Amino acid sequence: MSMIHESRRHEIEERYPHYFKRSFRQRFGFALVVAGTLLYGVYAMWFFDLPRLVAEAQWQRFGIYLTQWVSYDVQPELRLKDDGSIETRYPRFSVLGDDPHPDWIVTNPEGGLTVLVSGTSRSVAVSRGQAVVNAYGQSVTVDLSGENPRVIGQAPPWMTVYDDNVLASFGFSGDASISSDRVRVRKRFLGWANFVFDTHSPFFGKPAGEVISLIASGPRLDPAQSNLSLAWDNIWYNNAWQHGDVWTKLFQTIVMAFLGTLLGALVAFPLAFFAARNITPNRFLNQVLKRMFDFLRSVDMLIWALFLTRAFGPGPLAGSGAIFLTETGTLGKLYSEGLENIDDKPREGIKSTGASTALVHRYGVMPQIVPVMVSQTLYQWESNVRGATIIGAVGAGGIGLKLWEAMRTNSNWANVGYMVLLILLVVFIFDAASNALRHRLMGTNKASMRH
């Protein structure tokens, strides 16, 4: 293997100094970035006190809320009367209707009642003076004859004993709260109760086949309208799920996003020509418009929504206005930067023919910038569908306000899950449509350039 002569080596080093004489930044830059990132992570953990927050976080609530998104519960209350009889009561707005007789509450031969929480493996049998709880292969008797309930024997881990109450947990299936004069049972079911028809509908509780038969050829349930019209009204005005109001608010959100983005694009388009330095060589005007764009987009959409709801009151007008102001700034900046990066040769060529300014822009600028502008506008519209949901929570209308109202009750998480799924569906649809339009537009543009 031949060695390079010393003079030849010095000549190569002088010719290519960036390979042989690397700067401090080139040699240690990556290591410094990694070290800085690690130090910042440690600082952030200390500043936000993350170890304490993680230790004190109530992680079980996440599972509870997620469970309530996909399930519902029924809460019968068994009241022990002085004469030894047991009365079954349900909450006022029970999902089982006004006069429920579920098959999972069984009358015992001796006169007591057994609630089958999860088949026979997890159940509560209530009779005069005692309650027998079966779960996890164990049977525990609770004496109810005294002033306070008393567990006979040792309480298992899934049972918690308080002074005047005994709580038995059955996991996802539910739980039972036992006191001396009543037993309240919570039985959980997967799915959404009464999603199609509520308890006040004449179709409530009927099998799907019977409902279809009634709609198709059955006798009229309401003399004033057909069964099909009645079924649609019952679904649309479902008291439990409020489908009509939810879908109306969802459409409101879509219209807010479309209107705000459209108005922002219409205003930003002409202003961008005045803000672009290569189109309008007036530095003062360029800077004024660019700072205006910075101001409009630096104030968050949520803040604009708060201002406008104070001015116009709650409703979609405030939401559309907030999106309009934000998009005027965002699209104005994107459009002007796109104009400043165009190729000036087509514009100069058309200008050399003596064409007017309008024709120069029409044939020298627009073919280059329109695909980019449309692509960016479609992306912003898609993003604003999500943004409109957030600003709705502060009173700007749309489904965001309804979602916030459902979350505030802290007891309507199935409706929250329903609205979240609708929002996700709309976002997926708009994302797919926006991507298809952008790809089609850019593909058409590339094809036209090849021809």
C-alpha cells in the first residue's frame, strides 16, 4: 500500500479544509445538542415537579371514564320494609323505562330477591335480615338485623366495610352498597342504552324485526303520521342521546370552519400581493402587512373566540369570526411567502411583451402559486374543523359547546364518547378529502408542466 507524500498531503488538506480542519461546532455540535436536550429534560422534570405529579395522579379515573364511554349501568335499589317484604326501586330516569322487570332480578322461593350482577358467579341475594354476596368464588354474609350492617367472618379484599355501609366491588360488572335498610346494586352493561329509541317511544324495547315490520306494514301507532315518520321523529328527538341537536351542532361546526377559512382566504389573497416584496416593492407597506399577519395569527383562535363571544354573544358567528381573523393572518403569511419564492422568469418574460400588470400576474404568477395556495387553504380548512370544536367550548357554538356541557355533568360520558367519535369521523373524512384534492391538484399541475 503506497503512502501519500507529505507535500501532497498538505496540498490536499489546503484544498479541502472542510474535511481535515473541522470547526469546534462540526466536531462537537451533535454531542452538545444531545447533552442540551438531556439537561433541558431534567430541568423540565424539576420545574414541573413531574415525579410528584406522576405519584399523586389518580390513574384509575382514566379507566373509569373510559369504561363509561362504552358502557352504561342500571341501579336498582332493594328496600327492606318492616313487614319483611322487599321493594325494588329504580332511578327516576332509568334506561329500563317506567315499569322495568329485568330478568336478572330473580325472586327467591323464600321471598327474597337475588340480583345477578354477572350471572350466578357475582350476585347479591337479599332476604329478611341478611344479604349474601357471591363473587370471586367466595360467599360472604352481611347481617342486616342491627342498626348498621355487619360482615359475618372476615371481609375479603374486594369488600370494604364502613361504619354504616358495606361496599362490594365486582370489577367491571358493577358493585353493591349494603346498608341496614337497603341494598343499592350497580350492574354494568357494554354498549349504549336506548341509542335508537328512548323509553318514551312506542318502539322502545321491541326487537329489531318487529320494529321493521311495524314501519313497513304495521298498523299506524300514531294516526297523525306514518310509522316511518314516527320512527324518524323518535330517533331524531331521542331525549337520552339528542341526535338531532348533536348532528345540527356538528353541521354548525363544519359551516363555521368552512366560512371562517373561506373569508380568511378571500381577504388574505389580495393582501398577500401587497405584502410580497417581489410583487410590491414598497418596504413600508410590506412590513405593515406582515406585522398585521403576525398579530392576527399570534393571538390564538381561542382568545379571538372569547373576545367575539363578548361582542356578539355565544353562537356560531363568534366562532366563524375567530377562525376568519386567525386564518387571515396565517394564510396571508403563507401566501406572501409563496409569492416571494416564485420563479421570476415567466413574469419577466410576460412583462417584456408590454402586458399589463393584471395580465403579468394572471399568466406569470398565478400558474405557479395557485396550486400551493389551494393546497395550504385545504389543509387549514381541515385543521379548522378540529379548531372549531375547541372554540365551541368557550361559547362559540357548534358541537364543542355541547361536548363541554356533557363533560361538565361528569355523569354523561357515553354521550361524550358518542360526540368524540362523530368528531373523529368528520376529521377523518375531511382529512381524506383534503389529501385527495391536494394530490389531484399537484398531480394535475405536474402533468401540465410535463406537457
